[in-house]
Amino acid sequence: MNTAEIRYGSDLLAIENFKTYKEDAEQGNPYNTFFYDRIISGEFSGCAKYICDIKEFGAFVSKLKQIYDFKLDEAVLTDIGYGSSIVFKSDKRGHIKLSGKLLVLEHSLTFSFNADQTVLKPFIEMLQIWTEN
């Protein structure tokens, strides 16, 4: 399975087709990890290709775990290609706000929806598998 997703009501954040090029990472090339971020937020939806360094992705996953454990209130992942972003904000009482922007050439989608802590655990577990391989 190569999809990690958070569904909350009709809203969705999915990370799909995750691929890391270990040789590039070992050589210090930060353009070593690629995936698609698919969003459904209210009546709007979009998909953007993300490019990042696996180290940055791993730090993002670590921060999500800390959010789940009520030790941190925000985690941000930014694409180094076009600047798309994914933001998780927690009130440390189990409520999570997911937001960000998808940017692809002249197209953009700003999204925001609420979820709760229960949707984080399976999402984090899948992301952790990807960062360990």
C-alpha cells in the first residue's frame, strides 16, 4: 500500500505514490523524495506533486507523532519545488486543524478542515513505514 490518508467526514488529505531515491539522499541531493498530496476540502479538491528531502519528511513525521502525544502543537511540511505546504495544528485537547496550499504552475488551492486526534495514528504509522525503508 502506497497511500496514507486522513479522512474526516467528507474531507481528505492523502499522501500517495511515495518514493525516495536513497542514492540521491546519500549524495546530499535534497530533491530525493517525491509524492502526491491529494486534498478534498469542502467543495474543492486538488492534487500536487511534492518534492522534499527525506530528512525533512522524517522530521515532519516525528512532529506529527509529538502532536499525537500532546507534546507539540504544529507540524509543517513544505514542498521545495513550487512551495506547496501541509500544516497540522493541534489545540492539545484532541482537535486538529489541517491546512495548507497546493501550488502547481498557475493553479492553487488553499485548504483547511478540522479533524481529531483519532485519525492521526494510522496516518503516522504508514508514514513511519516509508521513512524506515
